[in-house]
Amino acid sequence: MRLTPEHEQLSRTVERVIADEINPYVDEWEKAGIFPAHELFPKLGKAGLLGITKPVEYGGLGLDFSYAAAAAEAYGTCRCGGVPMAIGVHTDMATPALARFGSDELKAELLPPTIAGEVVWCLGVSEVGAGSDVASTKTVARKDGGDYVINGGKMWTTSGTQADYMCLLANTSEGAPHKNKSLIVLPMKTPGVTVARKLDKLGMHSSDTAQIFFEDVRVPQRYLIGQEGMGFVYQMLQFQEERLWGAATSLRGMDIAIDETIAYTSQRVAFGKPLIDNQYLHFRLAELKTEVEALRALVYRAVDKFVGGEDATLLASMAKLKCGRLLREVADTCLQFHGGMGYMNETPISRMYRDSRLTSIGAGADEVMLSIICKYMGTLPKVRFGTELKAAE
């Protein structure tokens, strides 16, 4: 992936919107445990940031995923992880399947307000007992007349308390777990949809996360995305974009953490000299900076394969795995070098420390990424190890 002037212009737009519309309010939103998505998203839509890869005929920019990755990297200048995560759910996690496989009627109805920021999307995949093991989903959507009747629930739903639509993964038939699922657009104000509770999390405080219940929820069958029974495959494709988007988003945040640690340890004097003068500190920060650049190269190469229509599963899984682990390493090291101040909530590195822990869990845990990588290496034992691997075969 080579950044063109157009990529850089898009990045500057993202940085400007963050500086004007997000960062001044992050502390307030973190304390509130939610950010006002219905106020922020129209501003993002007006700036053209919610439809980067969406078709032009519905109001999008019609650009390839490399531009979404460039925007994601620029979102790393945000002073929290929760708001960019919710934006990414809306643009590159809950709506790619709709744009790629949805009917013309469904796209004409839903994509324009999505791209304009008039509505907010969430993703309904994870359940209690079915997180990384997506095939264990228990939520059922049975046909009744012209509707689907949905029963079950979803867990850890980003933007779940304020979303207008959910991209829902549900079982629509019996049979093999990777062939009996479908993606369905679920309007969140439909009778029978209940926000059971807003979840209290370790980090990502400005992003509301909810547990959702469905009881005899009726949705027209025309809200099916693509073909019935293809939901598992569609979701695996969405995961590729989600993992690449998440890895790209981490890069600038780690750069900032390292730069701010250099600034702090340069002015913090201990034992008669600045902390940065200790060889261990400046060598360690040099190592971390090198690791970030190596991850950036891996992310860019994975994006190239994805944009080129090649199977990017291996590289995307590697980028996701490396991203989660490196985020933890950078956050932990930089917090340690801040000393007592690093442990204070008023210091940005403490927020990064909390927020970064999710990356090795969400969108497929590290262990799932390792299993996928092993499958591509040919080293996976000859046993059934994760239905996500079955879909990749």
C-alpha cells in the first residue's frame, strides 16, 4: 500500500475532524460512559468519512479499502479508543456485507442514511458462550409468512444502547454450523428488542456496549443480506475488514504514546539526570518504534492483498495478532516509564493501557488468529479446531 496525495488528503480530513469534533470532548464522554453518536456521525458524514468504500450511487466515495485503512490510521490520533472503535463498527464491520451482498432495494433504503450519518449501526455476532467461536451462535430467525421471527440475544454489542440498526447473525435453518446462518438487518426499535443492560468495561469507556435480548422480533424477509445460509461466510469476510481496520487504527496511537513518553522522560529528572538518558529507556523505545514500523509494513501489505482481490486471511490474521500484542507491550512499557504519573487516570497513557487490552480479544482472540495462521502453515493438528477455519478451507 503506497500512500498517494489523495490518501494523505483523506488522512488530514480525519485528523481535522478529530481535532475539532472529538478530542475536545473525549474526557467528558469517557466519564459519561458514552459519546453522542447521533450528534457526531452527521458531522463525519458531512466530511465524507462514513462512506469511503461505499458505492457512489448511494452517496459514498466509491474508493478501495486502502483509503479506509488510511482513514483508520488517522483515527489513531483520537485520544481514546472507544470512539474510533464505534466509527469502525459503523463503517467497516457492520455494513460491508450490506454494501457488497445486499439487494438493490435494501441498499437504496439503508446506505444513504448510513453514509450521511443519520443512523447508527451495531454488529450482532457475539453471544454469551459464542464469542470467538462464531459458529456456536444460538440466536434463531425462523420464517413465518413474509417475516423472520427472531429469538435469542447478543452480547458485547458496541453502540448497542443507541444504534438504529444491527447487522445480525442468526441461525435460519438446521444443518452444519457454518452453512445454516444468515445476516439480517434488524431495526433496533422493533418490538421485542430489549437493551438488557449497558455493560461496565475495563476500558473503551466512551463507547457504549450492551447486552441485547430478542423475543419474537418480527423482521421482513426482505431485510436478509444476500443469500440465506451464507451469513457465516459473509461474516468471515467482514472480519477481514474489521481486523485490518483495527490493526491500522492502532499504528498512530502507538507512535503518539512513544513520542509522549520520550517528551516526558526528557523533562523528568531522577538521580540527577533526565530519565531518557538511561540507555535502557532510549534503547527500549527504539525497539518499540521499530516494532510499530514493522507492523505498519505488515498492515500495508495485507491491505494490498485485500484490495487486489487476493486471499488476505493469513496476513490479516497476522496483523491482528501482532497488533494486539504490540499494543499491550507499548502501553505497558510507556506507562512504566511514566512511573507514578502513568498510573494516574489523568495521564493519557493510562487510558491507552486500559483501551488496548480489548484488541487481543475482540474480532477473534489471539488464540483464534494463531489457529488460522497454523492452518495456512499446514501445522494444524488433524482435528476440528474452530469452525472459522472450516470456512477458510
